[in-house]
Amino acid sequence: MLEDLATNLSTTLAVASMLFFVAVYIVVTVGVFRTGTDVHDARAHMALDPDPSQLRAAGDAVRPQVR
């Protein structure tokens, strides 16, 4: 009797856990696809990176000072 209860409980918990993680995965996936690319671009930059709108053009690279 106790073995049956343990087996049924473990099966129920395993299925419930799997369904929970599938639901979380779906919610995160839908959230990612519903947000705009500008939000993802903003999150892709680290906090200490310079603002992309303030970057110089590739030809205007900063040159080291020669003394």
C-alpha cells in the first residue's frame, strides 16, 4: 500500500514538474517574441559600454597620442 502511494505520488510530482517547466518555457518564449528588437538590442549592451548613438564612424577611430 505504501509503495503504491509512493509510486503514484512520484509519478504525479514528475508530471506536474514537467508541465510547470513547459509552461514557464512557453511564457518566456512568447514574451521574447512579442518584444521588439530595439529592447533586445538595448539589453545586449553592457552597462559600461558607450551609447551606440555616440560612437564614432569606423574611419574616425581614436588614434593613440604620440609624444
